[in-house]
Amino acid sequence: MTPVRTTSRPLIAAALVALLAAGCFSVDDGFPSVNGCKLKPNTVCEDKDLSGEDLTQAQLLNAQMAGADLSDATLVQAQLTNADVSEANLSNADLTQATIANTIFDGSDLRGATLTQVSSNNTRFRGADLRGDDLSNIDFLNADFRDAKLASVNLSGANLQNADLRNADLTGADLTNADLLNADLTGAKLAGADLTGANTQNTVGLQAPTG
């Protein structure tokens, strides 16, 4: 039997390399691209306009998205672990069941955003604007809300164990039945806030009741 000749293999490989170099196709073709933002882990999409886009189940692990416009975007079940979404516009965005562990939302606008059933741990919201949002029954274990705007938010039943709420504005917030075990509320504004039934064991910064 005549042996199969393999001399063509190097030629094929060389042709593939040439096609890649010419930009004929991309090794990232399995990931969608929206307005110049490749939706893949470790992507860099800072200041991109993704407003109103459908980013359902987007894989954005470790993504750099600071300053991005994600207003009205659909991020249902999106993977945002370790992502930097600071100074971004997320107003009215839908993050239902998104994974936001270790995600940074510092200075971001999250007013009107939906965070129902998000998976959150060590998430940072320093200086973020969540005024009026419904954050009830969400697990915010170890969350950092320093200087956050949380006036009139609904945090009833939320898990805020070990949360850092220093200097946060919680004016008129609903914290009924919230778990504030070991939370730090030093300097927080609590005028009109309702802490009925809240677990305040070892909570720092709460003034002792008078009278």
C-alpha cells in the first residue's frame, strides 16, 4: 500500500497562519461583539455604549467596563465576577440572577436597576447611586457600600452581614428584618430608616436608643 504523504500539512498550516494575519477570520468568533465590545472573559470595554443591548448570559468574567453606558441593558444571568464596572451607567438595567461576586460598581448609577436573585459576595458599591431601588431579600454578604446613595431603598430581609455601610445615605431606607450582623454603619445617615426586626448584633455605628 502506498503510504499517505504528509508534506501538505506544513503548507496548510502556513495558509491558516496567513489567513489569520490577514484578518480573514478571528479566533474569537465564538464570542459575540456588540458596538465594538467583545463579550468574553477579560474583555476591555471601557466607555463603550451598550445602552439597551441584550447581554443575557454574557460571559464577562474579569471584564474592564469602567465608564460604560449599560442603561436599560439586559444582563440577565450575566457572569460579572471580578469585573470593573465603576463609574458606569446602569440605570434601569436588568441584572436578574447575574453573578456579581467581587464586582466593582464604585460610583456607578444603578437607579432603577433590577438585581433580583443576584449572586453577590464581596461586591463593591462605593459611592454608587441606588436610590429608591428594590434590594429586598438580596444576599449582600461582605458588601462595601461606603458613601453609597441608598436613600429610600428597600433592603427588607437583605443579608448585610459584615457589610461596610460607613457614611452611606440610608435616609428613609427600609431595613426591616435585614441581617446587619457585624455591619459597620459608622457615619451613616439613618433619618427615617426602619430597622424593625433587623438583626443588629455586633453592628457598629448605631446610636443607642434614648429615653
